[in-house]
Amino acid sequence: MDSIEQAYRVLELELDKSTSMKEVNQAYKDLVFIWHPDRIPNDRARLIEKAEEKIKVLNDARSFLRSQAKNGRLPAATATETSTRKNNQSAYSRSSATRARNTRAYGYRPGDDSTYRPYSRRTKTATRTATDGNSNGDGYRPPYEAYRRAAASSEYGATYRARYPSSAWPRREDSATQSSRNGAARNGRAKQPSAEEKAARAKATAERKASDRAAREKAIAERKAREKAAREKAIAERKAREKAAKEKAARDKLAREEAAKEKAIQKNASKGTSKRDPDLSGVNMSGANLKEKDFSGRNLSGADLSGADLSDTFMHKVNLNRANLRKARLFRANLLQADLSHADLSGADLIGADLSGADLSGADLSGAKVGYGDKIMVKLLGARLTGTIMPNGRIHE
């Protein structure tokens, strides 16, 4: 780098404007970010080499401007072009031999630790090989201020340059280093994969794709199986709920029907007790189950009640004149003041019956059960027994 104007153009700064080192550093960082070798794919060796060369030029330009700065500022390039070019030419001619010698020994610039070094993950080995003058390859650079003070002291300058031979600036790569780097790049470009390697890579790629496709198909099949099982389970649960709802509805309906029937029976029974037919003369209720019924005050004259079950019935003042009660069951029946004149009670069961005040005149009680042994268990208090045929067949007078 020979002039401020050239450095300005490299860093894309305005030529007719005074610039601070802060602006120089910012322009340098922006361009390094754009041209950084790590941003280029590994297989683009030519572009990587070009980016590294661009980074070297940017480093040279910023280091040159830093050496020309006064109090952190630089003059406009157009105003100082002539004087700066003269001074630089004389200084460069005096130290050209030293710079060339030191550049061959070390591959970096003196002084500036913040300067970018073309050292990346892609060119690590090549950079270390190129900078074989540096014993550890770590890219150490002595501070610029120390170099400036050492260079200013004539008696210390030789000793300092001997200890730090990389202090020569600007950096120049020797022909051996450049040839080595170019040869490595050519070898990398010239090395092409063989047919067997290509076939192996293609086979590996096909196997990987087939494995990925099989894995995807398996995952899809498992997902579909899970979804199908979930749908079948949901359908079975819905059918079970519908079946349970139908069964419950049927049970509720049956219960309502039974309740309605019971209600109707109770209603009919209440109607039968509250509203009764007063005249049942000549009715045929032979063998009927009339337990605990209420026939009090009704007219059953001439009715056929043979073999009927009249247990615990209430027949107060009932008219049973000439009624047929043969073998009827009148167990504990209440026949208080009933009219049983000329009724046929032969073979009837009268145990526990209450016939107090009843009219049994002319009635036939032959063979009727009225007790156990000699003990009579029928109430006949105040009953009329004139002409009644008693259970032993004797006519009562």
C-alpha cells in the first residue's frame, strides 16, 4: 500500500473527506464480513483463495492508515496525496530489504493484534505451513506501539528486529510460500473422485434415501393404524352408548306402562268401592275370587256363588235370599244382619264367619263346616234359624 488514496479506495472511503480511525475500523469490519473465507463453500477453492487475497489487501490498507493517523484522525486523501507519496517512497526504499526478509520469516503484519489473519477452519493447515517461520503457528503479533518505539530508537532497533523479525511491513510472501500455496490449491482442484468412489457415494446415498423412505412409510403406517384403532374404539363406544340408551328407554317405557296399569287398577278398584251396582240379583259368580270384597247392602238374591272364595268379605245387610252358596268359602266373612233365607250353604266353610242377626230361616247348612269337633266357631247371635237344616242334617224348630 503506497498512498492514503489507495488505502481509501480499498476500504471504500470518501477521498475528499477527513476520516477518523473509528470510521476506518468500521469500513474494515464490513468488508471483512463480506469477504470472509468461512462464508464460501469448501468446494470453491478459487473463491476461497480470492477471498484470502482480498483480506490481505484490507489488512494492508487499514494498517497503513493506522500508521498515518494523528490523534485518531486522517486527512483527506486528495489533500495529502503528493506529500504522502514522496515520504512513503523514500521510507519504503530504505526498508524494502528488511521487509522482504522479515516477511519470508513470518507471515503476518507487525503490531496490530486486532488485524484479521487469514486463518480459518478451511485453511488452518495451509496457513501453518505457509507461516513456518512462526514456531507455534498461533498468529501472535507484537503490539504496534512497542514496534513503533523500538523502531524510533536507533540503538535498540537492531536488537528488536532480530527478536521480532516479523516487524517488517507491508508483508510480502516469498516465492516458496506462494508456490506451496498455489501447488496445494492446484492439487486440491486436480484431485477428482474416482468412478469407484462415485459409485460408493451414490450407493450410500441411495441406501440412505431408501432407509429414510422406509422409516417414513413405517411411521405413516403406524400413524394410520393408531388412527384406525381410535376410530374403531370410538365407533364401538358410540354403539355401546346407543345400545345402553335404547335399553334404558325400553325399561323406562315398561316401567311407565306398568305404573299406568297399576294406576288404572287402583282407579278401577276405587271406582268399584265408591260406586257399586246395588242390584246383582241372579248374577253368576261361581268359583270367583271375591276375597276381601265389599258387598254390603247389595242385592244378591238368587245369585250363583257356588265354590266362590268369599273369605274376609264384608257383606253387612246383603240380600242372599235363595242364593247358591254351595261349597263356598266364607272364612271370617262378615254377614251381620244378612238375609240368607232359603239359601243353599251345604258344604260351605263358615269357620270364623259372623252371622249375628242374620236370617237363616229355611237355609240348608247340611255338611257345612262350622267348627272343629264339638266346638262351634260361627257367631249366630240373634240369628233366625227357623226351619234351617243344620250341619248334622237336623231341621231346627
